[in-house]
Amino acid sequence: MKKRKAIRCLSKLEIANDVVHEKLLSLFTNDYNEEIRYGMYRYFIELDLCDRYMDYFIDGLKEKASKNRIGSFVSEYMALEEGIKMIKSSDALKN
């Protein structure tokens, strides 16, 4: 929970920038802990970065589909859904 809160604080304090975005992504791209994923989804949502980091959301969808379940932390799923809905363009899609 501490990591999730730290991630959320970065967006709330408005100190996030490209370096911070990329550092968080490098730290947590392969971390499928539901609370970490929730924190990252909220971070991208609050900073309106869903288009730019849509691959992170798509990866989350793939992970959920592979387990064929929403998970025990429903807030993560809701944040994932909200972020997907905020995506306006597929221009940033890597694969």
C-alpha cells in the first residue's frame, strides 16, 4: 500500500514530469500487484496521460484476461476501465 500511495502523491503534488513518468514505468511495468497497478492507473488518469501510456492499460487488460478474473481489488479494475475509456487516440499504440 505504501508504494501505491507514493505513486498517487506524485500526481497530487504536481511534481511529475517525463522523467518521473518513465522512471515509474520502468519500475512497475512488470509488477502485477493489484495495488501497484491501481496506483499507476490513477497516476496516468489524474495526469491525463492515458493516451500516452495506453500500452500499460492494454497490458493490464491482457493480464486480467489471462487470469479470467477481475481480481480481489475491485478498485484496480475500475481504474483500469476508467483509463481505457479516457483513451482518445491509438497513435501511441506500440503493439
